[in-house]
Amino acid sequence: MTKSTNLPSSLEDLKKLWNSESKHYNKSEVGSGVQSFVWDVFQTPDLFNLKRGLKSTEAHKRRPEFLCEESTQNGQADAVIFMDAEVVIPVEVEKYEHAQSGEWQILKYRTALDKNYGILTDGYEWRFYYGDIKDKQHYKFTIDDMFSEPKRFRTFWDEYVKPKNYYLSFFEEELGQKKMEFYDRRLMVDEHQDRFFEDVTGIIRKLKDKLLNSGYFRSFKGDKERVKKATEIAYSYLIQFILYKTLVDNTFADFEKEVAKKSEIIHQNIKKESFTSVLLILEGMSEKISENIYKPFHKEQEVILAQVQNIAHSGEDNIMQVAPFLDIFVFIKKYCFADVQNDIFGQSTRIISKSFTKSSN
């Protein structure tokens, strides 16, 4: 298999390569055909940011890299991505405009490797398979999507390859303490406002991207409307949990005990891979907050609630649907709001509102 040379150093270089060569990619897969372009995409820092691996590397030592496989009578995948020992992704590359013809092959490779993951692409269309192999579930991007919104794609990719252990480690660390706590007291908000401002700006963008990538706004017409609604709801979700966390940190009523109990239930459901149950628990908490603490969000939440109910009844059970909400838990664990007792809601709201304004521009 011919190794790609003169790798694109930037997204712009990759765009130029696609525009000049794509018309030839429907004639050939291997060599200088579409496979060469796909390997370049894998190695582009703004997208996959993978290195090209060597066959001599021991399996347990492989870290974000891809390994090109030689075709044999056994029908090996065109490439295999190794994020770590747990996340291994077979890749099937078809000629441009022939992606569908390779679906049976990627399903076969996933079965042979016993993997929930799989990527099928013709260079333009990119399918990211997940979940039960027989269901053929996948997320879809085009190369135009990647070119126009690389940060959004990167948010998706980081989530796609994130094993459930990322979240389990958070809950298990929490459960390992002598006393169940929902926060880490090292970062007091008053003492770390600049860092908090930066973190909030970043998480609103990521929450927006994850909500869009998970398909929560399919019913809205037009990308602009979907992005606007996703940003508004990301902001609303974050602020309501910040306000809730403020009450927890200030030992308001029985909130601390309630959160500890919910955390343990969520932890057990993640271990069992019952992600729909986790989603329903978190959405139930959010609904309670919107009804009793942050009422301005109640109307907007109906959009998410309807989608959550659809997911629950569909039988689809994967971590990507719940990830945007779990990420809020991970985020607020970093900060303690016990130092804002004189203005519990006001100070938190003002800081987040500044970040929301910045992320919307």
C-alpha cells in the first residue's frame, strides 16, 4: 500500500487536495486514490490528529494512531484506528460516491473484531458506526461538514472515542471518598473567576456541539436555527445546574443528600451500560430544577424532554446521548460555590452570562 507523501499541513491544504483530486477518487481506492486522501484526513491536526502507526508496535503500546492493513483473502479492513487498548476502530474505504457498497464489509470487520465502533467512508461521506452491530446505527458527516465546522467535528470525534470508563472514573473517585461529596473544594469560584470564565466559555461550545451531534434538534428547520437553539439550551442547562450546585455547596435543605443518592444510582447504571436510565435520571433532575429553581428554562426544556422521551421509547441505548449532561457533572465537580452565600444566584448567573455572550459571538 502506497504511503501518502507531502501530507497536508493544514485544513486549507486538505481542502485544496480534495478540490483538485476528488474527481479522480471515484476511479480508485488504493494507492494514490481515495485511501491516500483518507490517510491525510486522519493525520490532519484539526480533525482526527492521528499518527500513522507501524506494524512492529505492540498492541498494548498503540496510542492515537492508525495502522494500514494489507488486503488478503481473509478480507482485512483497510485500516484500524487504535485510540488505546480498549477503543479499536476498523475502517473501510470505498471509491468516491460508493460508500454504501462498503457497508457489508465494515459490519463484517466489526463482527470479526467484536467492536462497537467502525468507520466507513468514500472520502466525502463519513459514517461512524456504534452500538449493536446488527442495528447498523451510525452518525454521518461529510467532508464539507468537517471543512466548515472542524471544531464541531472534533467535539464529536473526542466523544465518539471516549469509553465509558472516562465517566466511571469520575463517579468511582467520588464513591471512594469516606463521605460522599459532589464537589472538589480545591477551586473556590471567587478565587478562580478567570479560570471559571474560560471553562464555562469552552463547555457551552462543547455542549452546543454535542447536542447538535446527538440529533436533539432535528425538528428545527435550517442550520442557523438549530445552532441558535442548541446554544440557548446549552447555556440554560449549565446555569441551572450551577445554581443547583450552589445550593448543594451551601447545604441548602436536603440537596446534598439527594445529589449523593442520585450520583450513586447514575454510577451503577453507567457500569451496567444502562445509559437511557442515566439520561432519564439527569433529565428528571433538570426538570425539577427548572420547575423549582430556574423557571425561565422550563419552556425551552420541553424540546429536550420530548427528544429524551423518544430516545427512551426507541430502545437506543448509547453513551453519546447522555454525554452532554454527564459532562456538566464533571465540570461542576471542579468548583465550589460555598463562597457566594451573600448572593447565591446573582454572582453565578453574572459570570455565566458573560461567558454565554462571548460564546455566542
